[in-house]
Amino acid sequence: MRALTIAREFLTTRSLIYAPKQFSQQLQQQRHQPKATEETYVPFSQLQQQRKLLESELITILDGCNDLHQIKQVHAQILYNGLNQCCYVLTKLIRMLAKFNVPMETYPRLVFDQVRYRNPFLWTALIRGYLLQGSLRDSIVLYGSMRKEGIDPVSFTFSALFKACSEVLDVSLGRQIHAQTILVGGFTSDLYVGNTLIDMYVKCGCLGCGRKVFDEMPEKDVISWTELIAGYAKGGDMESAAALFDGLPLKDMVAWTAMVTGYAQNAMPGKAIQYFERMQNAGIETDDVTLVGVISACAQLGAVKYANWVCHTAERSGFINNVVVGSALIDMYSKCGIVEDAYRVFERMKERNVYSYSSMIVGFAMHGQGHAALKLFHEMVETDIRPNRVTFVGVLTACSHMGLVEQGRQLFASMEKCYGVAPAADHYACMVDLLGRAGRLEESLELAQTMPVDPHAGVWGALLGACHIHGNPDIAQIAASHLFELEPDGIGNYIVLSNIYALAGRWDDVSRVRKLMKRKGLKKNPGYSWVEGKNGVIHEFVANDLTHSKSSEIRQVLEDILDRLKAHGYQPNLSCVPRDVSDEEKERILMTHSEKLALAFAMLTTSVGCTIRIMKNVRICEDCHVFMCGASQIIEREIVVRDNMRFHHFRDGKCSCGNFW
DNA sequence: CTAGGGTTAG
């Protein structure tokens, strides 16, 4: 008891003596209340705490400012609260002013000059601001005056400068400061400085330099490792990333995630999922960022089983409410062929952004639901979310698939005028595609030849594809000649051109293209079809592949469907075989196309009534398209086929693509 | 103060 009383007395005395001026008024009031009880009395430690709270509150508000006006208001509050000498808050103020591109020489400089005792952080904020605004000389002069005033640079000075360099991607400037660091003495051995330095080199694409800093650092932490791992992953070098990861003594969640997303970004979805499972087995937690990596991997795999698994994981963890996770899920379900589930995710999202809308619009377009895509676009522009270039690629392809030429034209014209999105080559490709598919090949060609942006392979490819649909070998030749220049090794272009010639019966030209391919050493990549069998096992089929264990049953099923289809008036489309062989042989070849084998296999192995999903790596041929339409009616099942990147939903004898593909 | 994230075309 006695000890407690003494302690209380001590505290009371101290607080009266050491109270700062700003609070004298408050303390005066306390002095004139000699009978202050414990409830009305505010000790100094608490005042200090209040001040700290106020400071951090102001910093949070500053952080959330969206424009200069808001910042100015907070500045007024800072002055009102007597914090015009508080380096901590003013540092944040200057950083925000720099972020909103207020010229350093004006407002921020004024704030800085009014502070009497400036700490290195305040200096750094100003120097960094000048750097970000491209005034290298001013920032160096300032650095000099800072040293003259006897302020030693802290490690933060350098890490802030490196961060500024990585933000403006100026690696030569970064190198100069790196040299400075070494001159001043040993700051690169500081963990923070070293890490920011690595990050700068990595972000600027100088992986070698980053590695050198890493190797020379006397002390590294998991952040140093992860920066480099992510750098290798971004550069597409997963082998180096994996080698580094293996040597990492303490692997945390972020490091694991870097590997998962690295594999996902480099088109190795299987590896990504494998790492995710290893990560879970190691007892590492996962968060929203990890999930996004796995979801993107599942989208690439296109396997429904994995898609549902990862969606449940997201639901269980609660991260399903994260916008990025939601948008990734939309994309995944679209790419797995279940656009309904994609829309379900979209509907349930609490927050949406341009990615969510674009992914959903692209998803609808991919599945031939062009009207749904356009409707969603119109809903989107009613919100304050602005469409971007990807959104327009989505709506334009939607128009193209529905044959909505006029609507597409209007949207294209509105891009820049109403939404400030300048049409890029991609958008011209969409327009060339739109006109070409609609049969307006001359207009399409003219657009490709006169467009103000340099046409890329996508533009000529769209035209070539349109020539294939409408059988125009002359315009095809023009498109192909551009493509052969832009993509000399693009095997698909040679094949499409030769198919167009075959369709027109120009067999001499066909063999000319074939010889060209041979001379270039290009080989046709075979068309595959995949079906997810029981327990999520993926079965692969190639045309004319009779090695499958159920081959004879598959043939039996196909013959059965063929007979019933023929009874309904189906005729095999022999022009789909671009070879100069007999009609019987053509008919036989048609029946061994991989998607037909896959269909028969799926009928043998899946239960009646459930949707059959087939994934392909090349475009579905016209005969298979008609065949699938008929088959969906005869077997009374929905058949979903993904060719290259588009989905066909065959139901009751009709396809969702409306024969526009 | 430092590390890992999503949408696009033939």
C-alpha cells in the first residue's frame, strides 16, 4: 500500500514538471482544481499518449486522402492542433504532396522550411519528392545541405531513395545512389537498405545486379530471398527461382506464395498446385494472395474438380469476399466452362472493380452469351467504375460473336469519346474480326490496311480466320503474307492458309504451302482433346488414336450415334478434310477426330444426364460442330466444348455460338 | 521503411 502511494505521488510531480507548453492550458486548469479526483485528473503519460494517438490518427487520415483538397484540410487540422513542428506528421504530409505531384519547390518546401528541428526522415521525404519529380540535381543539392546541417543520413534515407528509383524505374540513378551508399560507409550491410536495393534492381529488370547485392550481403532475411525468387519468376526463370527457394532456410507464407504464383504466371499450373499442396502440408497458412495464385493455376488447367476444390477453400477461409479473389474466381469458372458459377460468384461479390466486371464480360463473350456481356457493360457504366482497354476487348468480341456489326461500331467509336480509352491494335483486331466474320471481307481488309496503329499479328490473324469462314483465298493470301513476316514460325497461319486453299480446291497452292512449311522445318502440332473422367483423372485423345483401352467400345458408340444422326439427315462435311483423298477415306478420317473420341469416351464413363465437358487445344472443325449439335439432341445431354479459348454449349441440337465462331 | 496478387485478341 505504501509503495503504491509513493509511486502515485512521484507520477503526479513528474507530470507537472515535464509537461510540454502545448498542454500548459490544460494543466493550468488542473492546477486550479486542487481537489481534483482521480477521475478528472489527466496525468502526463496519458496526455502524451493522447498526442501520439492524434498523430497517428492524422497520419491515417492523410493516407486515405484522394486529392489535394483533402490534404490541405488535414494540414489545417495539423496546424490547429499545434503540430506545425511535428516531423512525424509533416513527413507524411510532404510524402502525400509529392505523391499528388505538387511541385516540391512550392507547397511542400514551405512546410519543410517552417520546421526548426528537422529530423532525417523529414529531410528524406523532401529529397525523395524531388527525386520522384525528376529533379535529380535538387535532390543531390538537398542531400548536401542535410549533411552540412550535421544531419547524418539514416538507413531510411537510402532505402527511401532506392524505393523512389524503383518507382520511376530509373536504374542508372539507383546505381549512383548505390555508389553514394558505399562512400558514406556500409549502409548496404543494413538489412533494410540491402533489401530495398535488391528490390530496385529486380523491379528495373537488372536481376544480375540484384543477385550481386544479395550475394554480398553479410546478413539476409527471408525478404531478401523472396525478392530475388519473385524476380526470377517474373523473368520466367523458374529453375533459378526453385533453386533459390530450395536453399531458403526458413520458408514463410510469402516465399511459398511467390513460388505458387510464379509457376502460375509461367503457365505451369500443375506445378503451382503441387507447391500449394506442399505448402499446406508444411503447415503454412494461406491468405488471399496465395489463393489468387492457385485460382489462376486452376483457371489454366480448366479442370472442374480443381475449380470446385479451390472455390471451397476460398469460401472456408473467408477470403472469398476479397475483390481480387472474387475476380480470379470469375475468370476461373469461365475458363472451366461453367459460366453460371462465374456469374454466381459475381452476383455475390460485396465489392466489384474493373477486373470483376471485365472478367465477367469476357466470360460471357467466351461462352457465346454476347447479349449478357453487353447488358453487363451497360450496368457497369452506370456505376462509377470506368471501363478499360480489356473491358472493350470483351464487349467488342461479344459483338463479333453475335454478328452485331452496328453495335460494335458504335462501341468502338465511343471508346475514346466517352470513356477516354484510345483504341489500340487489339481493338482494331476486334473490329477486323467483327467485319470479317460478318462477311464484309473487303471492309475488314481496308480497316487493317488503313488503321492508324501498326497492325499486329492479331489483326491479320483475324482477317485470315474470316477468310477461312467465308472461303476467300485471295484476301487470305494478303493476310497470310503479313503474318509470315510477323510470325515466321507461327505454324497455325500456314495450316489455316493451306486449309483455305483446300476448301477452294486449289490443291497446287496447298502443296506449295506444305512445301514452305517443310522447308522451314515447321511441324503441325497435333490437336488434342481432354475429358475429365472419374476421380478427376484427365483422359487425352488425339485424332486417329486407337491406343485407348476402350477403343473398340468408343468406335461402337460413335457408329451408333452416326447411324442415328444420318437418319436425321446428317451428312459428313467432307470439305473439312483438307486432303486430296477419296470420299470414303475422308469420312473415315472425320470419325476419328479427337473430340468425337472424347465424346464417346465420356458417354461410356459418366452418368446419364450430366454435362459432358471436352477441352481442346485447336479450333473445332465444322463437321464436329454439326456432329456435336446433333449428338446433344440424340443423347439428351449438354455438351460443352472448349476450343482454343472459346466455349461451345451444345444443347437440344443448337450451339450457343450461333455458328459464329 | 523492405517481399508474394486478378482480366485481352486470330
